[in-house]
Amino acid sequence: MLQFSKANSAMKPETELLLFTASRAQIVREVIEPARAAGTTVIADRFMDSTTVYQGVARRIDPAAVRFINDFATGACRPDLTFLLDLDGNLARERLRLRPRPPGGKDRMEQEPPEFYENVRAGYLRLADAEPERILVLDASLSVTETAEKAWQLLRKKFHGIFQN
């Protein structure tokens, strides 16, 4: 398993990029495109922005290469709206510490140093600045309920009230 396997602890950034985008290519063609063709709204918890930031920014893979591979994997499939849950690194680490853990503790990504996540956050915020119509930044220091309500408000506004929670 990519997330917890000790054998994958030394995985190279390029391998990580290709594995994540291969998985995304499959889900786009098997799940997302058929659902959209049927008129269904699709909500996903991660998409190409995470690869752009984690592998492109934090892992320092050439941004043009990441963009090309993302585009190849996803084709014309693009999110209409992305929520960026922004949270200070110290608070994020505290919340992670309090979260129930599976046997074996932290996964491979959670073992990265704080600087890695500072780069991730900065990369996401740059993306949000570059695409403010698509990427909406939410203050994730609020409670889960408050953050969710804010997301619902923004969804209803962006899509003219069609979403109900």
C-alpha cells in the first residue's frame, strides 16, 4: 500500500507522481466522466491540484512536467470548484496528534518535516491566488461544523442555490 508500506518509504518523487496520476486517470475514466455524462454532480476530496502542489512544489518536480502528466491523466476533466481548507501548520500538527491513528502510526506523507508542509501550504495558496474563481480558500481553524457551513454557503452562492445541506 502506498500510504503505510515500509517498502515504499524510499519512494522517489517521480514514482509518487506517476502512481498518483495513474490512479487519477483510472478514476476519471471509470467514475467521474460517466457520472458527469449522466448529469451527476461529482465531489472528490483531492484532484490534480494536490499533485501540482505535493509533487510539483514540495517534491520539487519540474512544474511543466507535472502539468503535462496531470493533463495527460485527467484529459479535459477539470474541477468547477475547489475548496482549499487553509490551516496554520502548528494547529494542523496539533489536530493530527489528537486524531486516532491506525496501527503503525504516521503514514509516509505524515512523516515529512514541517518545512515540507509549509511548502505545500504556500503552493496551495499560490494556486488559489492564480485561480480565485475556481479555488475558494476556507479558514479551517474554525470548527468542523462552521467550516462545513461556510462551504455550503459558498456552494449555494456559486451554483445559484441548487445545493442543499
